[in-house]
Amino acid sequence: MPATRAPGRVSPARACALRVIRRVFEQDAYADRAFAGEASDLEPRDRALAMALSYGTVQRRATLDHIATQLLDRRLERLEAPVLAVLRLGLFELLLLGGSADHAAVNESVELAKRASPRGAGLVNAVLRRATREGPAILAGLGDETPEVAAVLHSVPGWLATQWWEELGPEEARGLLRVVNRPAESALRVNTLAAAPAEVAGGLPVASRPAPGVPEGLVLEGPFDIQSSEPWRAGTIQPQSRASMLVARVLDPQPGQRVLDLCAAPGGKTTHLAALIEDRGQIVAVERHPGRAAALQRTAARLHAASVRVEVGDAAEARGDGPFDRVLVDPPCSGLGTLQSRPDLRWRARREAIGELTELQGRILEAGAGCLAPGGALVYSVCTISRAEGQGVIERFLAARDDFAAEEPALSDELRGVPAGPGVQLLPHRDGTDGFFIARLRRAGPRPRN
């Protein structure tokens, strides 16, 4: 029988989760970076609980605030920031996480409030005890009949629910919203320059299965700290979603070819391209930020990708070092296809920023197209679910360039995506991986020889 925690004590997981939540909402910190800094000394079990509590509370902010509003006699804006953070954390654990005893969640939340804001401890106690009685009914009363109520139930900005309703249709939008708060599929790519997938799978400390649609991928069936593992240090594995792996597969570079990779950091796709050409040829990887470029260089070295040449530069500028046989254009985007793995992104995304991004995406696409050899292939990919950033960018480009035509990407039955004009859109609820838009274009002229 587990020991009873002494009065006044708080579990390391809950204390860590509160620190992460406060850094995100009070200091505008990124959730993953805040968690990495706060959880470094936790035991694995506490670390897992702290991640579930902190990431879940950040993701479900809108739902939690709606419930808190029903249980409070004052506006949320009038609460001290530490009190609001403790309330959100406690409500998430009581009503959405599951697996914890109510009394433990309430008592430790009150203790956290005493430490952070003693005057607010009584309010936290009263609201959370009321939540144990009334919270489930409030939650059950939420629906997804309209974008407005679905945004509260699934905790996304109202503008985003409305955009998906309009672009995907109500049924697809509901399906998508129902998965954005679930953990993302855990996948990795086996670096075939150093090992075979079956060999790596047999040596992992966690069960895995072949990744549908990508032969070098593995889907993990349990928790695994990839970046602390020996296979990671040896350069035989790289954390990467199946959707991200599909991008290089669609580009289909061949040994001996020159490949241009624009906006290349952090390097998952870059090093995948190197593996596909068997490290025979050249990958020119362009990254604007010097720090990210240096990290990309380290990734290429770790993954034994000698064919990668990292260049610090602006991907939107015209180049004079063509022609290239293959070009990958992977520009900055809103990232709306990765909400499952980036808990705070939904609150950072702005509707008006999408218009700004599409202009930049178009310029980078033009720069990449300008140095593609006649007959060569170009892939444009963005990890988002936004018609303007995907289909819209490609349609405008093709309307202005009669020397380019869209090609249907060669996809597997498992990762076929949804047709989206001159490309395909992967959707998390349909494909089980990140939401990517991928388009493959061919420049007129004879195809280059391999």
C-alpha cells in the first residue's frame, strides 16, 4: 500500500507542472523549453506526470477557464496570476486528466496556492471542492455543434475552429478538433546510412512497429527518451513524424544528384535526403539563423551525412549556384498541423500572421524554383492545416509560371492524405500523424539524368 503523503507536502510532479504553467502564461515561455528546464532532475515517473499535467493544462486553457468562470463569483482577470495558474492545474487534474484521487489533487493544489499566494488558498480550496461536485456536469454540457462551442470544448482559439469549419467542412473539422489534445504519435526515423530498421527495432528498450507509409520509420509503442539514448548518440535514429518523413520520400532524390534544401533546420528532412541518396551527391542546406545552422551541422555530423553542406543564408534570395536536380522548399509556417506535440502553439498562432507568412512562403518558393534544373522536381511542404499556406501558395505560383506543373505525389495506401488542389493535405485524425501539406512540381524540360 503506497505511503500517505505528509500534510503540507507537494509531489515533485505537481510542483514542476505549476512552474512550467506559470512560465508559459506569465513569462511567455515556450512550453517545451520551460519543461526541459524545470524537469531535468525528476525521476521518470514524476517527469511523465509533470509533462501530462503541464502540457495538458496549457492545451486545455480555454476549457478550464470556461469551467472556472462557472464556479467563481468574480472574473478570471481579477485573480492573481499564481492563483489562476493553480486553479487551471487543479481543474485539469480533477476533470480532464483522470487517474488521481480527488482529495490529493485538491489538497496539493491548496498547498501550492499557499506557497505562491497565501491569500488565494481559500479560494482555490472552495473552487476545486465545488468542481468535484459540479465540474463533470459543466464539462458534459459542452458540445461541438458550432465552431464557437467546439472551440471551448476542444480548447482552441475561436478563429481557428471557424477556419477549419470553413476550409474542411463541419465533419472533418470536428474530427480534427477531437484529436488535437491527444498525445502525438511517437515515431523515429532509422538512419539507413548507419543501420537497418529491423536491426534498430530489435535493440530498442521499447516496443515498436514499422511506420505505415515510410519504410525507414518506426512507431514507438511506449515512452522512450530518444535524445538520451545510445542509438541517438551513435547516429542511427532521429525523432521525426511520419508526415515529415514523407516529404523527402515525395521529393525522391537519387544518388549522384544535387539537392537544394531551403529553410533546412533542424535537419530531420535534410539528413533524410542524404540517406535517400546514399550520401552520394550533394545536399546544400540553407538556414538563415546562424545558431540553428550550427545545430544543423551537428545533426548532419551525428547522422553521418557527409553529403550535407550547410550554408547560412536567406532562403528567399535568388541564387547563382544552380541548377539543382531536386529542390525542397520547407518554409516557415503557422505550424497548425503540429498542435498535438506543441501545446502552447495554438495560443501563439494569429490569424493575421497567416497572410504575412504566405507572402514569405511565395518568395522562398520562387527562389527555389529559380535554380531548379529543367525537368527537375521540387517539393513544397508546410506543417500546417491552412489552405492559404498550402494550396493557395501553390495555385498562385502555378498561375504565374507556365514552365511548372503539379505532379501527383507517390503516396502509400497508409499515408494518402486528402487531395488539396495541386497537392495533398495530411490530417491527424485521418492519417495518425502531423498535418502537412505537400505538393510536388516538375519544371518543363528533359528530366535530368541520375
